[in-house]
Amino acid sequence: MSLKTTRRIALAGLIAVAMAGPAMAQAFPTKPVTIIVSFAAGGPSDVIARLLGEQMSKTLGQPVLVENVAGAGGTAGAKRMAAAEPDGHTILIHHLALAAAPALYGNLGYDTKTDFVPIGLVNTGPMVVASKLALPTTDAKSFFAYAKANADKLSLAHAGVGSNSHLCGVLMSQILGVKFTEVAYRGTGPAMNDLVGGQIDFLCDQSTSAVSQIQGEKIRAYAVTSTERLDVLPNVPTAIETGTKLEMTIWHGLYAPKGTPTAVLDKLNGALRAALKQPAVLDKFMAFGTTVFPESEWTREAHGKRFVAEVDKWGASLKAAGIKPQS
Ligand code: MLT
């Protein structure tokens, strides 16, 4: 083979490689897209993921499936996604636990700030402090006083170290200056079932899961962690109103693995934006006591900015609280 021919073949090869990225992005998705949920089925992250997936599939033209990869406070699912093929067919829904994890776990198996590429913010809302009906407390004041006096006897359910429900319990423990007996679940879906069944004493869960159980009088709500009451729970005060400075706002976002082509990320962001405008999503969010972010924050950049700020914020506040990463 002449030198000229060899050069021509090499050049053709380079062009083919360069074209493969944009062509792949153009064709995306070529098969079902899977959203990894890092917590058990039936919990708030799972519910939000399924609602979104149903709508996003209409824009993407492919089914959007949900896979629950629960465990280790949501870090098992994050690890699975970080190792996935970066082609947009495997994405992750996660919340502030993804940002808090580096302050709590020594060996995550991924780099929180660089292995996840933001696709867009999904929803934001408060937590609700609630107990089983059998607890002898009727309002926030009596509950927080009872919790302080009987902390060693009370079981606090949560979805693993670093989950929202765990962090809410940590904040409450710090405010009251006590330590509860913690019971870790693979998500607040099963924890909520046990709260309704009376097997555990109390739980601080996202409004997404808590509201319907409170309205159905299956559990007793004491306080929401937002600065304003929720329209769907008008009789439940904010913790701040009752004199307990428990304030916490949760949020979900979608992520793709590092290396996912920009055009694929843009397509996923577009499908997410379209889903967030659907009455089917907005009505459900309203019923859950959760909301979409302002449209100005629907960009991938806004999500990235919030994510990095939350990693830094939770890193600093957990360190200040004397909490060290566990291996
Ligand atoms: C879940 O879906 O189980 C929750 O998002 C867990 C939590 O963070 O409390």
C-alpha cells in the first residue's frame, strides 16, 4: 500500500470517529431510556421519576423505564449510574443526598463533582415531620417536647445515612440536643408503610409521600420544614411557627454520566422541560405539596450551579456539626 493510500485510510477513519458523536446524538434515543432511582419503589423519588418518565417518553419517542437501585443512603444507585455508558440511555434522578454524600461517606467509588452531568432541576418542596397515630402527642409543641424528653425510646425511620429523611432527623436531633434510635430503610416508601402500620414512631419525609397519608388520617403530621404552610396541608404549621427552627428544602434533579454528548444532554433537558409543563405533572406536584423551579432555572447550567453550591454547603455544615465521612 502506498503512503498516500495509508494516509487516506487514516483520514477517513478520523472523520468517521469525529462524525460518530454528532450522529449518535442525532439518533438518540435508539432504545428505552432508564432512570435510576436510588431508593425503594413507592417513595418520593420513585413517584417523581415515574411521573416524569411517562411524560418524557412522549417527547423522546422511546419508553422511559425506572430501575430502583436502593442502598447506602442513595449512593449505590449513584455509583451504578456513574459507571453507565455515557450515551444518555441511563440517567439518574437524585436529590440533595447526592450533594451531601461526600461529607458522609469516605469511599463513594465516584467523584461527586465531576462524574455527574446535570440535565435539569425537577421539583422542590419541604419535609413533613409525622408520627404514628398511637403516639400520645397532638400538635407540634407537644410532639417536640415529647421527642426531647423520650428520645431514647423513640424510633426515627429514615432512608439511610445522607438521605433527606436522615438529614432532617440529624437537624432535629441537633435542635433538640438529643439522639434518637434510628431505623434505616432502603427508602421512605417502606418506612412510610411501617409508620402507617405503627412499627416505627416517627419519620420526617418529603411532602410528596406524606401529604396523602396525612389527608387519609393514617399518620399524624406536626410540622412542615418550609417557611410557609403548604396549601394542601393548611392546618399543619411550619416548624418555625411552633418555635422549633427546623428548616429544610429538598429538590430533585436529573443527571447523566460524565462524557455524555452535549446534544444528548440538550435532548434530555428538552424532554424534561416539556414534561414540567404538562398539566398531568403540575396537578400531581400541587397535590404532593411540591413545585417546579422557576423556568429561568430549567437550564443545565442552573442545575450545575445549584448542585455545586449544595455539595459545598452540606460539606461545610456536616463538618461543622462534627460529622465525619464513614468508610
Ligand atoms: C425516597 O425516595 O425514598 C426518598 O427520596 C428518600 C429520602 O431521601 O429520604
